[in-house]
Amino acid sequence: MINVAGVRFKKACKVYSFDAGALELKNGDNVIVEVEKGIGLGRIVTKPKPTEESTIKHKLKKIVRRADDVDLERKGFNKEREEEAKRICTEKIAEYKLPMKLVKVEYLFDSSKAIFYFTSENRVDFRGLVKELAGKLFTRIEMRQIGVRDEAKVVGGIGPCGRELCCSEHLVAFEPVTVKMAKEQNIALNPLKISGVCGRLMCCLSYEHVEGGHKKNKKDKGCGGCPTEEGEGKPGAPRRPKIVARAVPTLGLDSDFVSPFERDKKESKKPGEASGGAQGKERNKKRRGRGRRGKPKKPSS
């Protein structure tokens, strides 16, 4: 039996399994773990759980110890170095006039490598830039190109819904999102409505597509069955609310008040029928006997 714990190195990233050994750990503890090259600082998100060795497919790396104040202080020092490295790299990009945009700089915990994340539409020859950075920062340099969705995940921000971006808050990996998902949910295909901060289709379109039962067969024109206490509901065509306009009687108003519905009816009547009765007919006769400017017509010879 092996005590396996889940460790996460950054927010909204993959959870990695490590061998906790005899350490007593709980969720939220900062730990020092073995990584591919050196050591790293992570946080426990799944407390140690006894697991059979036969169920583990690959060899697990070990959790070395709990992180102390010195380790947390070193993490803060790396943050300061990242800001300084980002400033230097931005100046060098402008100096070399490279068609690239620097997004973020990340130092490994032991400061053995600095990773520069950037976006660019084309391939960039940054060999001269790497030499300049290595000479000023005295560490290994890695340039990593990312896409617009990864840029939004790294930078973060507020989405159209007013909440933090899903990709930077809880999404571990990006799933494919298509326009078909929006069509099946009867969403207006307005690019401004269905596009996120990154300019791509919003990731939340896939939430309703899966959870709401919108995945349907070609023969079925309605939505899928929904589980209820009495059993699973039968699929059927979605019902739309019927809006009916009615004249509502008003209380406490003067008798001269005319509702909009009655006003429309009166305006739709012909001019001769508006007043009605003998008075209306007599008034119409006088109007016919006058010209355009209100003067009486001359008798025809």
C-alpha cells in the first residue's frame, strides 16, 4: 500500500499524484516535492489515501517535506525576480523589434530556469534575445509560445457574466467548443454574445450542452429526458410561453381616461365615422363644400 496525495502547483492546473510516505498531511498544506529537474513547491488538494501498488501505472515521485517559512520567502523572492525579468525582456523585444507579445515570466522554485510565455501570429527568431537574457539574468532561458486561450488563462480577467474567467478560475484543460452547441441551445449567433475575452467561443457553451441534455438524436426534435423523483421524463418539443395582450380595467381613475387599446381602435376608424351620428355627417358635408384653405368652393358654370 502507498499513501498517494494530490498536489497542485498553480491555480486551475492539473492535479499530480505523489507518494506521501509516512507524512501526515491535510488539504491546503504547502509541500516540497520532487520534480523532473530538482524540487518544486506545491499545495495539497487531495489528502493522502492508501492505494494498491498494482493500480498505479507509473512510478510516483515523493513528497520531501512540508514547506517552511524559508521556502515561502523564497517563493516571494522569485516573484520579484519574475517582475524584473519581464521588464528587461519587454525592453529587449522593443530593441530587437520582434513581432511578439510577452505575457508572463515564471521562475522554477530553485531558480534554475526562467520560462517566458509569449504570443505571436508567426514564427519568431529570438536567438539573439535569449543570449541577451541569459547574460543579464544568469540562468537558463526557455521561450514558450502560447495561444490566445492560454493567454486569457494566464492573465485572467472578468468575463461577460461579471465573474472571473472560467479558464483562470477552475478549468484544467480546454475542451472543444463549436457553434453547433449554441444552435442546439437556441442562443442567438451573435459573435459579441457568444465570444469570450480571448475572442474565441465561450467555454461555458459546453456546460449547458452536456448537463442540460441537449445532446440529442437526429430523429428526436425535442430535448433529452431529465431525471425526476418519479422517473426519467419523456423527451418532447420545448414549449414557448404564449403572450396575450389584454385590456386591464383600471380602478381609481377618472372617467375620461382612455386605454391604449381603445385609442388604437378609434384611430383606426375613418374620419367620417370618428364622431358618429347626425353631427358627424353634417360636419363632413361642410368639409366637402370647402377648399383646401377653408374657403367655400366657387360654383361651376
